[in-house]
Amino acid sequence: MIPPLSTPALVVDLDVFDANVAALSDLLRGTGKTVRPHVKTHRTPELAKRQLGDSAVGVTCATVGEAEVMVAAGIHDVLIANEVVDEAKLERVVELSGQAQVGIVADDPGPVEALSRAAARASVTVGVLIDVDVLLHRCGVASIPEALALARVIDAAPGVRLAGLMGYEGRVRLSTDRRDERIAGAYQLLGETRRALVDAGFHVEVVSAGGTSTLREAIADPTITEVQAGVYAVMEPELLAMDLPFRCAVTVRGTVISRHSGHFVADVGRRTVGLEYGPPVPVGLEATHIAVSDEHAIVTLAGAPPALGSQVDFIPRQIRTTFNLHDHVWARRGSELVGYWPVSARGASQ
Ligand SMILES: Cc1ncc(COP(=O)(O)O)c(C=O)c1O
């Protein structure tokens, strides 16, 4: 049952979403690589499932909570691409491993040993990818000797197995200084780490890396086996300048609630649209300025403002926080509403 759309409403254009998913499959075809779509982007199982098949066997999650929601929705292969160190959460990872193929990343022996104890007690095996800090300087081992030491710990511990490497480089914008050099350096480090592990006798099945901004480089790289891109399926305006075959698929639809000469006000505010990368982009209007408060977008424009009560679509610049502000997303094909799905992992940050 699809309820009538009530603004402010999160809306996904399924034709564009599906075309983005197909476009990534086309990019991957013949490369031997897969995509493990990062579902932190939308936290919506119905959308995650549309990304599977063809070139994608499983999803990437940022939190244990996201992974639990995806598995409960019927997704059987999840990678938690984030460090998990507390025992209660590691117990949840083990529990989840009884229901699905679960992988996790680590950059320290302590959590691996704790995970190993819990997994061995439950008689399950959890795949562990060594997180390598290739560029982002967030998490990840800082050197090849550290990676080797961690590989030995994983290898010796029951209940865990070395599944491979992760080297997430972060968003590398077109404006980033020495962009090509930085990406090449990151992937070189990833390749050298893999080589050192293989030379030491370890089997490195998976090398997982890459986001939407580095998709072309990740696909061209010989070491990387799977890309973890997420935003590609719905896109953000900033990434449109890149040479990528994706379009923006999501808008927050608002209603014009006040109208004046030179500006209008829509019921779309920071409680319904993520602002970290700037104000949202109104579709089909030449706005000269947008100010956003809790429940309002005040749009200044040169021409006549749209009619009172009419609807205006806004493309969010930060899609991940936008989804996390909504309980549901409407799906449309053209002007027809075809779905109404819970953003089930909304708030699943634990
Ligand atoms: C570890 C990791 N991998 C992959 C991604 C996906 O990047 P994008 O959403 O830009 O495609 C992210 C995004 O934050 C991430 O944190």
C-alpha cells in the first residue's frame, strides 16, 4: 500500500537508480571484479536488494546495526567495513555470522582476539580483512610489518580467518591536489601489502577498496578485487563533474508554503535534508541563493516564484545524512509512485 505523498518527502527515481546500478555493472563487466555496494548511503534494504545480482554478491555496511538490518531483510553476505572493538558488538557480529556470510575489518590484534574467542564459543568462523591505511589516515594499519603481524594473529586464532585486505582511500575530489598521484600511491601501497602477505604464505582472496570518486581508478587497478562504492546508485551533485555514467536519483520533495516577490519558502529544512556539502539544489529553477533552517528552505530567484501550494524537488548534496533523516522513501517511475519503503537502518549506528 503506497500512501499519498506528503511533503517533505524523500523520493527515489527508480528509473535513474536502476540505470546507475546497470551502468556500474557495465563498467565492471569483463574485469573480473565485483561491487559490494556500501549501503550506508541509503540504509534501505529495498534499495540494497536492487543493487545485488550480476556484479554484486553482497553489501558493505558501516555499522553492526546496519548489517543486522540488511541480514534481517534477506541479504546473505555483508562486510562491516569498520573497526568494531567492544565485546557486546563483537558478540552481535558472531550471532549474525550464524545467519549470513559476515566479514569485518580490523587494524589491531585485540579486537581480533576478542572476536576469535566469541566466534570459537559459537562454533562459527568470521572472515577478517586487514584494514590498511592507504590514504585517508582514519583507521587501518600504518605499515606492511603491522599488516603482517596482524595476519599472523588472525591466522593463529580459531573462529576467524584471514579473508583479505581493505584499503579505503576516502573521497578524492577532482579538486584534490596531486589527485592522480595520491590515488596511485594508495593503490601501490595496497598492492605492496598484498604482495608481502602472499610472499609470507598468506592467501589474500579479497582486496576491497574504492568509493564513487575513485571508481575508475579502482576498476583499473590490478590489485583491487571489489569496489565498495555506495553513492554511485543515487549520486550527489558534487560528483557529477566526474567522468562517471551516473545521475542523481533522489530528491526531497517540498511544498511552496510562502511566496513573495523574488523569493519563496518550501517546507524542506535541515531536518529533512543533509547540508554538510551545502544547500540542496532545486530542480528546474534558477535559484540565486538558498538559506536553510530547521523546517524551511528560503529560495531567492530571478524569475517568478512557483505557485503557492505547488511542489518543488530539491536534490540533496549530502545523500547519506538525508536518508538518515527519513523513516520512509517513496519510489517513483516518471510521475507514478511505485513503492514506499522503510529506511529500516535509519539510526542503526550502534
Ligand atoms: C569504508 C568505506 N568504503 C566505501 C565507501 C563508499 O564511498 P562512496 O559513498 O563515496 O561511494 C565509504 C563511504 O563513506 C566508506 O566509508
